[in-house]
Amino acid sequence: MTFTGSQFRDKYEIEPRTWYRNLHSVTEYFYFTRLIFSKFVQIIYYKNGVEMVKILLNYFLWVSLFGLSFGQVDYDSEIQVIFNNNCGNCHLGNSSGGLNLSSYTNVMNGGISGAAITPYDHTSSELYIRITLPESSDFDMPASGSLDQNKIDLIAQWIDEGALEVPGSNSGCTDPEAYNCADDFWSCVDDGTPAADCMDDGEWPNYTFLVGTTPYINGCNYDNTDPYDGNFPVYEGGCESGPCEGFYNPGATTNDGSCDYYQAPDQDDITFTVSGTGILVDWSAFSPPSNAIISGYNISRCTGGCAFITGSPFQGGWGNGGNTYTETSINDEFDWASELAACGDPCGGQVKYSINVRYSNAEEYGMAIETSYITPESCPCAVGDCNCDGVWNVLDIVALANCVLADSCGDIPYGCAGDTNGDGGWNVLDIVSLANCVLAGTCGG
Ligand code: HEC
């Protein structure tokens, strides 16, 4: 991420409530300190008197703001004090709107509208929404005018750090692209039989990856193993006491290298190229998080049964050794036509590929996995269109002649299109009939 001083200021001016949230990692902090310092030096060299002082003051202000917003918010000394001084009898002696703000426990118990705080997410928190409404609104809190912006920002920061009673650890994963407590939830609506309803609608806890019908329920708050109950997600909690191990910690200033990632190539990132003897699977369009380290990809293919085509991730142990395939494509050579024929209805003509990204910290298979499907056709291209570009010309003749000479027509993508006389093989007769129809302009007719 590269910023300039002016972008920083724009950002601050446009989004005063969120600027520190976006710009608070330690790298960025050092970046800005450096940036501000170089600006400072520049100013001394290039600016004259009055303007110099003016700019310097501006930049010193930014530095001190950074200093203030740095480190984790302490509930008792920083947040409770705001409530005590601004929310008055309405929410201390009394519980207006059902909300009592006299202690951490009471705050977290919420009011008549439900939870006042959604940990890790200030924009979804009722309390934050109410203190940031326009003063003209009847619902703006405090009822008698607005809170100072710096108090509002502090409350937002406290919520985003997890709304903890005691500040969490200052060291942890500082990459927002890692697993994140703010996203570790189940948006299932509780209507009596919530879990079953949601799963019937295909709605699983976020961070659940469905591989066929097997759910990999990842994340920290939900699990299906303890007690094991047939893939039924169970809330086990974890994030309420601070970001889980490997999760993004918005309050951390030191990166301890623990980040766990969940991103894996899905259908949109993959191109499949079918040939007579296999399927080329290419996920080079997948862009993993920039700070993540990938130890390898585990690719499995299922037709009737499933097979690991880059070797089993469990061979040699997951943690030490295992598979370390780091290319971003693989030519999966197998007789898909026979396998799909043998599989019949269950496969419905589809080959399934699951790609598991094994990030350096991954503790187990399935922490970052997505599944894609391809329906290979016997030959996706028109007869004679040997490069499958939709037209017939000398390029097709050359492609066919080359593969006939190399005896590779059955192995290359689109080679199938070269069997122009339909006798199940490739030879000079196919080249002749293709050349004739190209010359006569009658191919495909
Ligand atoms: C002068 C009295 C008064 C003050 C001061 C006040 N409130 Fe309120 N607050 C109310 C009343 C009355 C309600 C219920 C009516 C409503 O929802 O607007 C309420 C409702 C709320 C609710 C919604 C509760 C729910 O579950 O519906 C929140 C959140 C809230 N206040 C937050 C605050 C915060 C935070 C402060 C201090 C920064 C504050 N209020 C200061 C009177 C006050």
C-alpha cells in the first residue's frame, strides 16, 4: 500500500471515523512516521518561513493523533469514563431504552433493541449508530447533543478491537486479510429451529467451505466435531475473549507471524482445458493475500471416487513434509470419458476438483479450500477447428500436421477436432480433408 501525505489527509478528512481503523498497522505507522519525517526535512529545505511553520504544525498534529490512537483501548479507564460523563442518569441510574451503561456487563447485555455492541464491527453496533446519528435526529445519543469526535472514534476502535473488558494482546496477526473475528459469524435467523433451517437453505456459518456435501466448518466460533453430530455446526465461541490464534488482531502492533488464511481458488479463478487424455487445471488467476506464504496446493479430483492428484496431503504428515506442489496449474492426465461413463448419474457428467491452499501456518487440511466443477465434452470444438478459435484456416492445418507428425493429437487440447474423417485416429487423410475444406471454404458446412 502506498500513500502520500495528501492522500492521508484526504482520507482523514473524508472518513474521520474510520481512518485509524484502516491505517493502524505497525508497518503503516512506521511508513507514516518516515513519510512525515521526510516531508519535514523537505519542508525545511524547500519552504520559506510562514508556510513552513504552518505545515509543520499540521504534520505534528497527525503524528500526535497517531500516538493517541495507538495501543489498545482500555474499557474501564477510557470507555466507561465516556459513558459516565455523557450518558448521565438516563443510562446509569436508569436504563432508558432498557440499556444500562454503568458497567461492562450491563453494556454488553444491551437494551430493548437487543445487543448494543457487535464486537469487532462498530458499523453494525447499535450504540455506535446511535452516537453518530445527525444531531437533528430524535434518536441521536446523547439526547442533548453530540459526543466529541475523538470519543466516538475511541468507542469505534474499542469495538473493532473486540469490545473487550481488558485490552487484548498487543502482538498477533496484523494482516486484515487473514481469518477475522469480525467475519466469524452465522447470519442464520433464530426462528426456533435455526440451524436446520439455515442449512436447508444452504446457509452455513461464514468460513464454512462445502466440498461436495462435506462442510469444512473453519473459523473459531463454530465447530462440528465436539460433540460430533453429523456436520451440524455448533457455536463454541472463541472470539469473545479476543481474536483467536491466527486471526487478525486489530489491536496488535507487533506481527507475530501467526496469521491463518482462508482464501482458495474458486470456480472463477480456474480455467479448464480439456483434451482427449486429461484436463489442464489452471488457477494462475487466483491471487492469494499478498502477505501469505504458500507451502503448496493440494488438488483432488472426484468422479466416482476421489484421488489426490498432487499426492495426498496426509502422506509424510501435514506439518512436516506432506505435499509441496507450488505450481499454479496441473495437467491432470486421466481417462475422464471412461471414468464419467462408469460413474453415470452420480457424476452427471461432471468432474469435481478441490483445491486446498496450504498456507505456511495451516494446521490441517481444509482450512483454505474451494471446489470447482467441469463438464468435459467429448470434443468442445467443431470438426477441423484444431485450435478451437471458431474459424478454419491454415493455422488449423498446421496444428493438425504438427500433432500428426508428433503422434500427439490425442494428448493435446482440442486435438479431438482434428479427426476430420471421424475414423477415431489422426493421420494424413485428416490433414488432406481439412486442407480441402479450408481451400474450398466449406469447413463446418
Ligand atoms: C437525556 C437522557 C439520555 C442521555 C444523556 C443518553 N440517552 Fe441514550 N437513550 C435515552 C432514551 C430516553 C432512550 C430510549 C428511547 C430511544 O431509543 O431513543 C435511549 C436509548 C439509547 C439507545 C438504544 C437502546 C435500545 O436498545 O434501543 C442507545 C444505544 C443509547 N441510548 C446510547 C446512549 C449513549 C451511548 C449515551 C451517552 C453517550 C446516551 N445514550 C445518552 C436517553 C438518553
